Amino acid sequence: MFKSSARLASPWAQRAMATTAATVGLGASYVLYQDSMTANAMTASEHGLHPPAYGWSHNGMFETFDHASIRRGFQVYREVCAACHSLDRIAWRNLVGVSHTASEAKAMAEELEYDDEPDDEGNPRKRPGKLADYIPGPYPNEQAARAGNQGALPPDLSLIVKARHGGCDYLFALLTGYPEEPPAGVVLPPGSNYNPYFPGGAIAMGRVLFDDLVEYEDGTPATTSQMAKDVTTFLNWAAEPEHDDRKKWGLKALIITSSLFLLSVWVKKFKWQPIKNRKIVWNPPRK
């Protein structure tokens, strides 16, 4: 009797144990997930002021980049940002059909010199740039970059939009968020500047964008906010050059999958359902 009752109870015990284990596992996973979504700092300023959400024209599901803004943003990068920051992952050919024509990109590349194959005597030679060449950085190596910026290393801007929490909102807020004077009581390290959007508030880069700093070829007023918006759009494209194509293919995929779904509903209702619900009756012949 004891063995038979134990056998009858064992499936229920196994279910209870499995349910308990699943509950504990899900609870632990939820706690770990919530802990990973938070970060603690000694003070609120160490987090950096959270940037506001701006209405970027390319944020919509079916929206693409403003290519005129990309062109202006490249001009701001070339005339302002390129003095300190590199753009190692972007080649001149990447600009063709996006912000510049092939002849324009080729002309800009040919203004620079790149290392070429050595001559017959082994002496290094230089050549004009080509569309296949990558946009050169301002410094030959990291040591030179630190020496020219009081020990700070200017980051490469190729993927900066993806590398910073907040993306475009963070970059725009950072570029336009320099106050005239730091708040009372804020003590900055030597050679640093105050920006509330930078974690810790102390940033080595000073304010670089001022009204009419560049002259746009299309006549757009070069205000600080306009230049920040344009260069942020350009850097977003640099980090996601497939952005426009991805949305186009996504729209095509939605259309195809929706059509296939409707087709499957029609097949089930008018083709499969009558076969599934039909009744087959066999009447044996009478003797």
C-alpha cells in the first residue's frame, strides 16, 4: 500500500518541484535584469544630465536621413571636428551617392597624400588619394594625439553615435550644452571644461561650435544648433550607413510577410478547413 501510494504521489511531487524551480529561476532572472538596468554613482552628477529626446527627422519607421544635412555635417566635421577626431571607418567612396558626387569625393581625396609603394631603391613615395582610401586622422598615433590634447585621447567618431548612451540626443546636447560658467561650487580639474551632459561634468573638449563658424555652401544659417544638428546627423550616418536601405528592405519584408499571412489565412479557411472538418462515412454493402 505504501509503495503504490508513493508511486501515485510522485508525479504530483515532480510537478511541484518543477514549478518551484521554474518560479525561482524566473524570479532570479528578473532580479538580475533589473539590476543590470540600473547604475549607482556616488553623486547624481556622475551619471551626467540625461539629454532630452529630440525629434530627429530619420527616427520614424519609414523615415530616411536628410542627405542635405549629412553634406553640411561632413563640412562641419572636416572644418572643425577633424582637427582632433578621426573617422577611421569611413572611406571617400562611402560619401558617393550619399552627400557628394563621385567627382566631388575624388577631388577631396586627391587633395591629400597617401603612402604608396616604394621605388626601386626602397625610398618611400607619396601619391594622391583615391576613392578607395579612408579619411585620414589628424594624428599619426595615440601618443601624438594625447600629446596634442594635454593627455586626453580624442575618440574616433566613426561609431560614436552607437558608442554613447542616448545616441544623437546625447551628441547634440553635449555640443550645445556648454554654459558660460560652471555652476557655483563645481571644481574642475586643470585643463577641463564643464558640461552637464558629460558623465562627471568635467570634459577635456571645450566648446567648439559658435555661430557662423562655417559658411554653408547652400546658404543655410550656420548657427550653433544648426551645426550641431548637421554634424550629429552625419555621424549617425557614419555609424549606420545601411540605415536607409535597412528601412526600405524592412518595408518590403513587412509587405511580403503580410501578404503571405493573408494567403495562409485564405488557404486555411477555404482549402484546409473543409478537408479537416469533412465527415467520411462508409456504408458496407448489404447482403
